[in-house]
Amino acid sequence: MADFILEIGIEEMPARFVPRLGEDIKNIFSDLLKEHMIDFAEVAAFATPRRLSVFVTDIALDQRKVEEEVSGPPARIAYDADGKPTKACDGFVKSQGIKLEDIYLIKTDKGDYLGAKKTVGGAATISILPEMCITAIKKLSFPKKMKWGSLEFTFGRPLRWLLCLCGDQVVDFELAGLTSGRKTYGHRVMGAGPWDIASASDYFNIIEQKCSVVISPEKRGELVRAEGDKLASALNGSVVWKDSLLQEVSNLVEFPMPIIGNFEESFLELPKEVLLTSMESHQKCFGIENSDGNLLPHFLCTLNLKPKDMDLVRKGWEKVLKARLEDARFFWAKDLDTDFGVWLEKLEHVVFLGPLGTMGDKSRRLESLAALIAGKIDPDLQTEMARAGKIAKADLVSEMVNEFDKLQGLMGGIYGSKKGEDDVVCKAISEQYLPAGPESPVPSTIGGAIISMTDKADTLVGCFGLNKIPTGANDAYALRRAALGIIRMILEFRLSVDILEIFDMAYDGYSKDIKWKLDKAEILEKLGDFISSRLRAYFTGQGYETRVVDAALGAGFRDVNALKARVEALSEFAKEEGFEQSVLTFKRASNIIRKQGSEAGIILTGGYEVEKLIEPQEKALATKLDDTADRFEELWGNDDFTNLFGILGELRPFVDDFFDNVMVISDDESLKINRLNLLQALVDRLSRLADFGALQV
């Protein structure tokens, strides 16, 4: 056993490349070791902007030896009439590296075949590793690759050195004009090197002590957070940590050195969101706030070295940030002096999406649609929501959002507050882009939910009307995210709305002059299918069985909250003893109605005549249907699906008795139609709860 290290030296990579590379090379190398039957204890990977390392502990020095049986050609063609080996037999012997006397017959249902046992593996690991290393490096993927020099080889950034050791032996291979060896290079300033590594087990000591590199991304992040908390605490504050930025900062450096910088208190007149965005987006710094959540005139930045003159470096960071904050203050002042009417006029010259008109057109649609949706949810909010819809997109042409596009919506809400708009309007505008993803929170206010749904519904209808429907992984306009956002808001606010009616109203808000690629009926049909697929993905993602979700969807999904209640109740119903038999019973009823009704051209209404019922079992079923009808409707009105499925449990014995004792397809046509209508009445009730045909048992 020995330890193994492969280090790939690279010119500085973008921070976004680093996290995935470590995970990828770990998985790739683990798979290659298993594929080549090389035993090992553990594979670990480490990534910094300048190096990618994979370390294997207790790697076996030889492959495992495995005896395996191989089959060859049929015996009838392997030997001639005299029993001598043919070319087919000789080829099998040669290809498998065995002797003729090692062959035996394998008897199968299709006849006898040649067989042999051979031992594979056993080669020295050091002889296999070179090709494995080359394969692993070539398998790494990047958002973008590049070439350098005259080489045809491509990688995320140019390769600069290759270190590869198994124990104390160099694993020799060549790639991209480089030859592997035992040299590594450290931090450009604090431990440049080169440094010789005597054996793989010495790697980490050299990297840490001589190279001055913190090789673990997790450890770099922990160091930044711990030191940042310590520095902020000394100022009676705390760091405004943002996990995505912390990860980015950790992957920009090899030797993290957090320091505190300061800025003028006068900049605190700017909104907190503006200050933080300016720090985070341009300078990769964190803000510092007091116990009340108000920002302090300090920031935390992370150096990539330990400078000789800390004050000089700090002043450099402060100077750059000051310039950014001066810009932000200029934008803030200019925007405050601008009326919403000016911005709305500018929106008339900003294209929304090709044939769908301008952002001015969209603003008018949002104004109208928001009022309509509010009328369905909370009529008292119609005036405010109309105003919020009208000015929701105004900040897109503001100076601040032009510089910091991440602040769209947020700045609209802030400017609205400064310009005297109602609080409910401002909050709705600031939350219009929520949720921004499956893990993002929904708006905190009903107004925010209304404007968000309005915006998303308008975009969905417009894109579907232009036949820009997501296919496969292609979703240029984030329509799946928009649909899921509407679903989440309806569920989390328990909104009593018809989701397809929202799209119907959104379509009617568009100009009659738009040249659609699909007509209204087709747009709404495809949107219905799209929403159904998103609901399916949502509920299966919540852990519900696919068959349960499909069955619940089959009964309708326009009322999303009712659908959720059906999914939950059906999921519990599916756990009960006798559920599968119940499904078979109800599916049988549905199948008979389909085959003897619609497929046979017979119109069934579900209206049966009690006096025509003959057998006691059909009379009993009719009586049970009548007895439970009022209770069913009451429970239906309360969305009490648990007890509704309970009624199905009550009905099942009567349905079973009916099928066991009553001939539905009678020679008497009048009797047959009456019995089919009795079953139709049952199926009408079942279909309101679930599509039992989708429940495969």
C-alpha cells in the first residue's frame, strides 16, 4: 500500500470553476480506480484557483487478480468434421490469451459453446496510473475551454505543471507539453518555489508550510468566516454573510487574509441594499451591521496574502470602494429627482419581447391584470394593485438599476416609498420577482404575490403565444421557474383562484394586433399541459408517489389548493389495507363506462330510474349512492378529501356486490342502459376525486 497524489498546476481559474472541479475529479478518479480493479481506502480532492489535486490513501500497488469465465463461438463451428480446431476456435484462443487445452464446453439452451477461465488483472499499479491520470484530466469539463500556444489540447486555463507520485515514485506521463514530476509551486508571493515532494505522504506538509497554500476550499471558507466574525465583533457589529459570496471569495484565494476597511459615514444615507450590492458585486466584500440590522461604516474584504503594510493595502480597497459608492450616491440623487412619469415614458422605448411590444405595453397589461387578479383574491386591494402593476417596471430605466441590475424591483419599492406611494404598493413592487427559484422565498405580502403572479402569467402567455415553449433543457425565458413560482404562491398563501383563469385573463390583456403563432385555445391548452407537468414535478419532488400525483391530477388541477388536498388524502388512502382492490374495483367501473358508453356511441347521463332496478345488489348500490350524496357534496364544498375518500371506502363493498351478482350487459337494452347510468353516477363521483385509471396496481 502507498499514498498517491496528482496535482494539476493551472493559471488562475475563475472562482465559479473551482467548486465543481474538485468534486468532478474525485468522482472521475474513484471510478477509474474501480474500473481498473485497483483497491484504495479513500479518494479526496482539493481545488484552489491555481491547482487541482486528487489524493488517494492506501492505494494497492498491484491490480486485483480476478478469474472470470469467458464464452466463445458455438462448438459446432469451432471444430471441423474431424474434430480439429477451426479458425473460429483459433481466434478465440488467441483473443483471450489462453491455451487450446484450457478450453471446455459450456452447455446452454441454445447449444454448446466454447468456454474458458482466465485470470485478469495483477498488473503493477504504477504502470496503469499514467494513462489513468491523462484520462482523468481530459474528462474534466468546463463552461468554456481554451487553447494556448500551438497545442491542440484544451482546458479551462493553461496547464503550468504536473506533480504525480505513487509513494515516493514519480508516475511518468506527458500532457499538454508538460512532463509529470515531483515539483510543485506555491503561493505566487509567499512561497513560490518550486518545491520538491519526496513522497505523496509529504504533500500536505509542503503545501501548507512551504507553499503557504490553504488547499481545502472548506477550510478557506471557515478561516474567512471565523476571522471575519472576530474582526466585526471588535467593532460591536456582525458580518452580513452571504453564502454564495463566501464560496466565491474562498475560491478566489489560496491564502485567505480577511481585513476590515472603512468608508465615510455620509454614505450610510444610501439604502442598505445599494451599499451591500456595491460592496458584494464589485469588490467581493461583506457589509457589517449593528444589532439593529443597520449598516456600520465598515466592510470586510479578503486578501490573498499577508501584506507587509496592511494600512497601505486597506487604503487601496477603501479608495476603490469609495469610487463605487460615489457613483451609487450620484445615481441615488438623480433617481430621487426623477418622477415615475418620466420613467414610464422611457419604458415606451424599451422592447419587452419582439412582437409583444414594449415594456410600456407590459406595464399597462400588468396594471389591468393585477386589478383583475386582486378582484379574485382581495377586492379591497384592486386600486393599489393596479398602481403597483403600472409602475412595477419603472425602475428598469433608473440610473441605479442600470448600474446594479440585481436591484430591480427592490429599488422600485424604495423609490416608491420616497415618492409617496402607499406602503402596500411599494412592498408589492419590491417583491415582484420572488420567488427567484425553487429554494427562494415567496413574497411576504399578498400584494407581492399578486404582482409576482401577474408578471409571471403575462410572460408565460406571451411566450407560449409566440410558441417559445420550453423543450428539454432549453428554457431561455425561465418559464418553468415562473410556473413553479405561481404554484408556490397559490399554495403558500392558500389563494382561492383558478390558475387557468389567470392565464385566460392575461391573454385578454394583450393587444388584438399581436401576431400570435398559436390561437388562444391552443395557447391555453398548452399552458394547461405545462402547468400540469410543473405540478407533477412539484408534488413528486415533495415525496409523493408518481401514481398518486397522476391520479389526483387526472381529476383536475385548476384549483391548486384542492389538488394538494387531494394528493395528500389519496396518498393516505393508498396506505390503507384493501386500497389496491379498491382501485381495481373502481377502474373496472370506469372501463365499463368507457367501452359501453363513449366508445360504443351511447350517451350516458348518470340519471338512472330506481323503479327499473331489479336485483337487490343494484338497488343497494343505488340506495348507498343516494344516502351519501348530500354528505359527499358537503365534504366537497369544504375540500375535506380525507373523508371523501372515506366515502369511497364505504361504497366499495356495494360496488363489489354489484359486479358479483348483476349482469350489466343485459339482453334487455333498457335494463342495460339503466345499469350503465347507475355506474355512470358512481364514476362521475369517482372522477371528481381521482383518475383511478392512472393508479397502476
